[in-house]
Amino acid sequence: QVQLVESGGGLVQPGGSLRLSCAASGVFFSIAAMGWYRQAPGKERELVASISSGYRTNYADSVKGRFTISRDNAKKTVYLHTNNLKPEDTAVYYCNVYPSSRLYWGQGTQVTVSS
């Protein structure tokens, strides 16, 4: 059974930083491409960043230069380092395989950027 558990969200002021974590179990993590996604109120879920099994990364234009995705295969964990956060980054952040699978959505972690 595949389980993905996100953590690390919170309330942060504009310009602040957070590190989000996603712990995976029940999946061949080391060979899976992984992604971070987010869904803001009233909007569709969107891909924020992805990382391949070979550590190749891609980012949405809106977060390039501010967010960094990384992975630790030994810990079966994928991270999203967020810097210079903006109010428009407020959303629930999810991890999933990439491309996403409807079977693997977790509860997500809330990120709120507000002064």
C-alpha cells in the first residue's frame, strides 16, 4: 500500500521560508519520479516542481529561482525548499508521483503566506 505523508507547512510572512517534507512508503521510491503540487482556494491543483529518479528537476515558472525540490532515496523522502514566499504561494501543498496518480493523493500540508 502506497502512502505519502506531507509535513512542514505553516504560517509565514512574505519573504519567509519553509521546508516541506514528503515521506513515502510502499512505493519503489528510488525509481519513481516525484512531484510537489499545490491547490489554492478556488483554483485547480497545479504542478509546482518535479524531480526524476536521476535527480533532474523542473519547476513552474511562478516558483523558479525561489523553490528547490530535492530527494533523499535512503530516507524515501522528497523535499520542497521554499524561499522568498509570496501571498500567492498560499495553498495546500501535496506530493505525488510524477505524473500524478489519483491513487496517491494524501492530506497535504497548508502553507499560508500573510503579514
